[in-house]
Amino acid sequence: MKKNVLVCGLIGGAWLSIMLVYSIYLCYTRESFDGNMVLGFASMILAFSLIFIAVRNYRNKYNGGVITFGKAFKIGLYIALIASSMYVLTWVIDYYLFVPDFMEKFTAHSIKIAESKGASPAEIAEKAKEMAWYKDAYKNPLMVVLLTYLEVFPLGLIIALIAALILKRKHKKEVVVTN
């Protein structure tokens, strides 16, 4: 189980990290954040789909075709933790070393989007207040880590839960061969 979890977690984490760096690159070269949310969620779903592969692989190859919900969820949870941790580490390195002005750019973009959608001055002020909270939170490295985990880990947890529900099997399937 350890090798299965480690391999899938590292592959998923590498994919998330590559897509994160690419997404940030797009933000800075296009000077636009549009489309990156879709790219981010799609890459997360693709990375966390390895949970299904790992659980099914463990169930069929190493556990005789049987797996409990708890064991399947545990495999998925560990993969989500490994991949999410790699994502967080990549973001922390990227943020502090390469894009320390990210929050300023993202704040300006968020307010610009609100204005372009015809938000009232009160709504724009509320958006500015919300973004000010994030900018302030980003002054604390622990908050950067926590907020980044909250970006990615919940989706991994949900996919681990779904995989465990779908792939659990209490009894080995009997194969009937007829001549």
C-alpha cells in the first residue's frame, strides 16, 4: 500500500505543482487571471483521479479484490495529503521567491472584475475590504500555508470519499465460467 500511495501521491503532486507554476506564469505574462480558475480545478481533478487508480490497484492486485470503505478512504486521504503538500510547498516557494507581488496584482484584478460587472460602490468597497484581509493574512507564512491547503485539499478529500464509496468491496466477485 505504501508504494502505491507514494507513487500516486507524488505523481499527483508533481502534476499540481507543474500546473500551478504554469498558471502563475500565465497570470504574469498575460497580466490576466481569467481562465486560471478553470485550469486549476481541472488540473486538481485530474491529479486526484489517481486516487481511484490507486484504490482500485490496491484492491485488485494486493488485497484479493476486496477493500473496506475505511481502507480505501485512507489510501485516498494519504494521496490527497501528499499531492496537496507538494502543491503548498510549490506555492510557498513560488510566492516568496518569484511572485511576492501576487496579492497586489490579484487584488487589483478582483476589484477591476467587480467594477466591470457593474458592482455598486458599496460592493466594490466590500470586495476591497475582503482582499485587504487576504493581503494581511499573506503577511503570515502560516496563513499562506493554511489558505493554500484550503485551496486544494478539500477537493482531494471529496474525491477520496467518492472513490472509497464507489470502489469498496466486502466480498470477492465470483467469476462464473460456462462452456
